[in-house]
Amino acid sequence: MSDVLVLSAQIVRGLNDKAYEKRKAAALEVEKLIREYSANKESERVRAILDKLVQDFAYSVNPNARNGGLIGLAAASIALGPDVAAYLEEIVPPVLACFADQDSRVRYYACESMYNIAKVSKGEILRYFNEVFDAMSKLAADSELSVKNGAELLDRLIKDIVAEQSTTYVSILAHPSLSHDDSMGPVSMPRTTAFSLPRFIPLLSERIRAKNPFTRNFLVSWITVLDSIPDLELVSFLPDFLDGLLQFLSDPNDVKYATSTVLANFLAEIREAVEVKEHQKQQSMKTYFVEQQQKLSETASDAGESIKEGDGDDATLVKSSINSSDGDINWDTVSISETEGRGKGSWVPGQGVVINYTRIVEILMPHLSSHEEEIQATALKWINEFISLAKDVIIVFTPQLISAVLPSLAHSVAPIRTVAVEVNRNLYKLILETPTNTVPSLQSPPYSSAHLSSISPVDSSVLLMHMGINKEHNSINTLPLIYEQADPFDYQETVKALVHQFKNEHEETRVASLDWLLMLHKKAPKKILAIDDGTFPVLLKTLSDLSEEVVRRDLQLLAQLSSSSEDEFFTRFMVDLLKLFSTDRRLLESRGSLIIRHLCSSLNSERIYRTFAEILEREEDIEFASNMVQNLNSILITTPELSDLRKRLKNLETKDGQMLFTALYKSWCHNPVSTFSLCLLAQAYEHAANLLQSFADLDITVNLLIQIDKLVQLIESPVFTYLRLQLLEPEKYPYLFKCLYGLLMLLPQSSAFASLKNRLTSVSSMGFLHLIPKSTPTADTKRSTTKAIPTKEDGIKFQDLLAHFRAVQTKHEKTRKQALQSGHSNSQLARNRRGRDRDRDHRDKSTFPSQQTSNLSPSTHLSTSKYIGNNAHSSDHKGGSGTSGVPTNQPKRRLSAASNASATSDHGGNSSSRPQSPPINGSRRGVMYRK
């Protein structure tokens, strides 16, 4: 057919004209032709005109011709009316191609043409919904306002068509092939309609990544429309576009508000679907158990005959449904009919919705740590809802959730912090309430015994006959009763995630992680926190945390671990704790008392002190052992947590008290004052008096005097009230006076000296002084072999204890001397080095002897001689040899140390306000002060 017969020259000129009115007139002529040919069933002529409009006009290089082609195609569609469906394959593609034209007028007329085509074709245009949607999404961000307005009109029309006919209209032509997996869609959605949601979802997933706010607004509006159509169940495909949709929350207010609304609607639909599914489960269970109970009761009377003959339907059903080899139920036989409960009654919101909770949680996980506050808050809210809606899924993701949620507990934004706290609390509660499966067990989480008993009075024998293992059927009507369940909760990964939070800078996060560990260990002590899993050293290191609350939680966890573990763990804990104190002396000074007190309040204090004593007795670093014993002794005497231990120590008449005293004594020997304090606490006054005699052989250092000063203050405290009252019974406690007077002799004249002197003076004025026992000649003359006078505390070998004390102190003295000699050697090397430097300088200057000699004045020589003479005189006055500098200076060094001690040990008052007498003599064993 020639071109002349298709369209007249006048129509062709009109369609190519620049003026809109002339193109419109030509289009009306085309409409008349198409209407006439369509009425006469001349489809060939119609297709020829359409082909002419497409090839010569719509695809022309002339913009005016393209505009004429678009208006001509629209006119042809109007003329065809209902019959346009058969010609859409020729009409729609060229119009869509013009949506991307460079000329804005062409894009506008393309929108106008598609509007007329869609208005005529109605439901049939849904066959090309993906293509039209993609073109409109691009025009939504067009730079020309007229084009955007035209696209908006077309968008409204397409939305109306989709809302009205997407779930009902079936094309009169062949059904479009679906590229999406329909098995993942909701069971209630039709599969034969012209509009296919599974086919549209991949396009939506691609376009959802758009950054332009106008495009995003367009997409959100369409998601809202599709979600409002009940039978589509767009929520079933939520994982395909949820990630991109969450990104819209970072847009300006309009897009953010619309996105928040649609996400809230999705979450409400998920909640509704869960409730509907739970209701369906209960109804299905009720129906199944009632039927099974009826069948079993009917076959019970004729069980023998029915089974032997094999013609009983009920017996056959029961035999076929129960596998005799493994006790499993053949659910294919006993499951409820596929048609029952589907599509037969009224539509229920949420019915048939398939939610992939695992994919949704996986998508939400990265957004829990998003820098966008709105995105992070929304992700936290969704997770908080899923904790109650999809418990089994959330349990699996617990390690990842902990890593994401706990850092947000101290978020600077209050709403995020509030939601994070709620998520942490609900997740904590979920894990706490989830049963721990230590061995494979028969269990039915979806259907508890309470549910079964409330549904029907099924006999327990019926339940036992139908025990089976879950075959993982996804159908709602397949009802696995009892199945073997591996523990879905990964304890090890969760512990790793929690321990990693110890490095977090926020105190709230570290405290929360320790609370989790406390709960998990209490819940499953055999599954987490073994001594060799690498967690224990981290817990010990956490004791150095700056937060006192963190340290308390850490101590509580360590105590909980020790109480539930074997002795090996407890001993290892004590050893490692002492190593920590040894390497971190600052921790011992600042937190040592808190740590030990908390452990003693949580664990057996006697066990702790006995273990510490055994370890310190073998400690090679005797300086640390002395400091540690001093701290342990102070805690033992002063803290209320150890009141019971102090009571046991006071009772040396029992075997337990004697063993405890002996165990502590051997390690307490590292510190003389602590050993003496232990004896006072145990009321072993005679042995304490003998210990004081050994003090004469010790080097009275400043540290020792300070410790004695503190002991005197403790004697005046409520802890030693019993001791002060015992001063009123000198006949019963004669050696107590000797102990206290011995302390008085050791002290310099300070506030502690005055305090103790006043205490003893107030008692001696009553006439008790003559009752102080006198030392035996053996004790005075042979102090090194002194034997303790037997006391009433039989069973304690005080002579051996005293020998052990002297041996330990001898070891300390040797160590101090070695350290002193090492210090002297280092100083001597330094002096030699300086001497060599001076000799070198002297040799350098000796080349100018005349100048050096001339520079020395008579006064210089005179002052030098005077200095040398005075120095020699001072050495003779001290009585020491000029070549023996160390013995000469030793009394002076001790005197200076004691004088400093008298000033630094004045804890109760101001030493400057009280005149003190100067020392008159220095002895080898110590310093004597004039009263």
C-alpha cells in the first residue's frame, strides 16, 4: 500500500507543521480515518496508518514531525477505543521513546499522548506498567516545569488505573511472562492479571537507589499506593527495596516525612500478619488434635481386628501417619487440606503474607550504626519490634545486634539513646527467658503445653504417640509438634562481641556488656568464660578501668566465675590478680582495697586470704610481698566485710582459728608491723611481745615508723575496743602492756607517741604497772635463741613461727643491702666518670700554666685550706676514720631518717606547735630520742 493511500498530503503537511493548531487538525483527520477503518474491520489499513505515524513522524529527526506523530498516535488510540489493546504493541514503544527526547516540548507532548492512550486502554496499559513507570520516574526530576506538570498528570492517571484494576484486570491478550520468583509472593495474590508485582519489584529495587529528591518523592508515592492495595501485599517484597527506602530518611523534610509514614505502615502490617498467623496456627492445631483424638478413640475398640485385616481406614491412617522406625509423623498424610481456610471466606488483613524476617534483619543491621540520626532511630525501632515479632530470628542475630546496639546506649541524641536502651533491655530479656538446650531435647516452642491444654483436652498418651522431628515444612497447615532443636544462640560469638565492647569509651556501654556477661554466665556457666578461652585476662585487665561501676561489675563477674568453678580456677584467679597488682602498683594503691573487699563480700573471705597467704609466702618479689601484706592487713583490720574473719582469728582456742592464724602468719612475716598487728588481732600478746624484741635487730626505716604510727591510730579506733578494755585486766593479759609500751619505745615523739602515752598513762595511774612481766635472762642474753613461753593456745608452735619471722626478715635485709650496694656501685661509677672528665679538662688547660697560676688569688688559697681543715676536724670529731666514709655517715643517715619520720608520721596534729627534743645518741640498732 503506497503512502498516498495511507495518509493524504494535506494530513502529512499538517502533522509536520510547526503550529500546534494545524497539527491538531491533522490529528483529527487521522482519527476519522482510523475510526472508519476500525468500524469496517480493516485492521490492515489501521496498522498501515500506525506504522506511518511511527516511522515517518515519531522516529523523525524533525522535532515538529515527532510532535505530529505523538498527537497522531494519541488520536488513533482514541479512535480505536476498546479495540486499542490489539494495537498497543505498535503505539506504546514510540511514545515511550519520546519521553527521553532532548526537546522539552517533545517530552511534554509524549506525556500528553501517553495520557490519552492510557485513558482509552485503561487496564491494558498495565501490560506496559514497568516501561511507563521507568519513564515517569525519570521525568519526575525533569528540569522543565511544563514537562514535570505533564508527567504528574500522567502519574495520577496511572495510579488510579493501578489502584482500581491491578488485582482484577486480566488482559485479553497473552499473559506476560514473569521474571520474578512467584513462590516468594503472598499466596493470596492473583497470578494472571495484567499487572504483575513480582515483575515490577526488580525495577523498583533498581530505581530505589536514586539520589534525586524529586525521584525519591515519586517512588515513595508509588510505594504508598501499591501498599494501600490489599490484595497486592507489597510488604511481602519489602526486603527487595527496604535498604534503599531507609536511605530516603536522610532527605529533606517532605521525603523524610513520607518515608517515615510508609515505613510505619509496613511495620504495622508485619505486626498484623504475625497476629493472624498465630491465630491460624492455634485454629489448625485445635482442628488437627481433635480429629486425631476422634480417630484414635474410634479405632481403639477395634484396634486388633482393624490392624490384622488392614481394611480399617482410621487404623490405616494412624499406621501410615506414625513411622514405627523412628517415631516421626508423616505430616503429608495428616496435614490439613490445602484448600481449607484459603480463599473461601472474607479477606483478612495479613492473611497469606510471607515475611522474610531474616533478610529484613540483615538489611537493618548496618543501619543500626548509621551516621544519619533518623535512619539509625528507625532501624532501632524496627529491631525492637522484631524482638517480639520474630524471636527465633533475633536470637540468631544477637552477637551482631549487641555490637551495634550497645555503643548507642550513650548516644548524644536523646531519642536514639532511649530507643537503644529499650532494645537492649528487651533483647536481654529475650535471651534470659529463652531456654538453654544443653542436649537435644523434645520441645515445641511455637506450641507450648499451656497452649495445648487450653485448646483441647488431649490425653498425654496421644501426644507421646505423635512425637516427631520437625521436617521444616513452611506451610502453615503442617504442624510439627515436638522436634529436636539445636541451640540457636551462639554463646561464644556473643561473648566475643561483649568483650569487644570493653574498649568502648562510654561507661554505659561497658557496664551493659558486663551485665550481659553476668546474665549469660548465670544462665549457662558451662558454655562461656572458661579459664583458657582468652576472656579471663581481659576481665582482669578491666579492673584498671577508670569507672568504678565498671570495676564493680567486673568484680561481680569474676566472683561469679570463681564461685561456680573448680579450685583450679579460683587459685589461678588469685595468682593472676596478684600478678596484676605486682605489675600495676597504681592499681593496687587506688583500687586494691575496693577489689579485695568486693571479692570478700562475694566469696569466702577466709578462702581468699588463705590463698593469698599461700601465694605470697612463695613470692620472689619480697618488696611487693611486703606491700601486699600491708594492704591485706589493713583491709583485714578495718573493713566490715571481714568482721567474721576477725572473729575467727580471735578464737585461737579452736583448731580452725589456730590453722587460720598459722596460715596468715607465715606470709605476714614479710611485713613486721602487719605481723605484730595480726598477733594483736588474734590476742597472742606474749608472742607479740617477743616479736617486738626482734624489732631491735631490724633497720628502723621511715616506712616502718609510718606503719607503726598508723597502727597506733588503729588501736584508738573501734576495731580494737576489746584491746583497750583488756588493759583493765592486767592479771589476765599481762603481756598486752609490754606490747604497747614496746610500741611506745619505737615511736618518735609525735602525735601517735602522745596518743599512746596518754592511753597507757591513764591505765598505769591505776597501779597496774607493776604487773608487767619482766623478761627472763634467757630472753635478754640470748635473744637469737629465745623460746616462746607456752601459752593457753595449744597447737601453735610459736617458736617455729618466730624463727620463720626472723628468717624472712633476714632475707629482706639482704635484699636491701644488695640494692644499697648496687646503688653505691652506680654512684661510684658516676663519680669515676666525672673524675675522668675533670682530669681531661685539667690536661686541656695545663698548656697555659702561667695564666692558671696567676688567676689564683691569695684569698682563694686561704679559703681552700680552711675548708680542708674543717673537713678533717669534722671527721675526727665523729670518731670515724678518714678512709671509712660509710660507717661514719651511717648514724647520721639513720638519725635524719628518724627525724623525718617524726615529722611525717604526725597524722593527728601539727608537729610545729609542739617543741621536740633533739636526738642525743645514735646506736647501731636504731635511734633513741630524749623524752
